[in-house]
Amino acid sequence: MPADERAHALDLARRLHERIQAGDVAALSALDREIGTLLIGLAGARPLDAGTRSACALLQAAHQRALALVRREHDAVQAQLLDLCAHRGGRDAYAFAAD
């Protein structure tokens, strides 16, 4: 991987870390697409040198942390949705009685 691609991988890992720390799930989607583009470019590349492998390992670790954040957010939203659905009948009855 040329130095610019290695630097790009390290920059993506840094930006992922920043967005994870901020809890900015919405920004992770754009970064994920950018990572995909980088990986497609690397797919046909010659064997990776040690620096490239190291950069890719850091990027992979950051991506795994981002995935964990998205899963936690998904689980929280899913729990809220289930709670809303579970109590819908009571809310509907209350709203109907108030009319």
C-alpha cells in the first residue's frame, strides 16, 4: 500500500474513533462507505507490507468498535419500540376515553 493509502486507512481509523467517542451513529454510515471504497482499492493490490497490515488492523479494530456502537443503538431503539407496542392498548384506551 502506498504511503497515501496507509495514511488514509489510519485517518479513517482516527475519524471512526472520534465519531464513536461522540456517539455520532449517523456519521458512521459515510465513514463505512469510505472504508468500503478503500478496501475495494486494496483488494487487487500486491501483498501488503507490515505497515499496511498494521494500518488495516487498526482500521478493523475501530470498525468493530463502531459496529458495537451501532448494535447498542439498535438494541436501545428496538427496546423502545417493543415498549411502545406493549403499552399501545392502554394508551389508545386512555386517548379514546379523553375524547
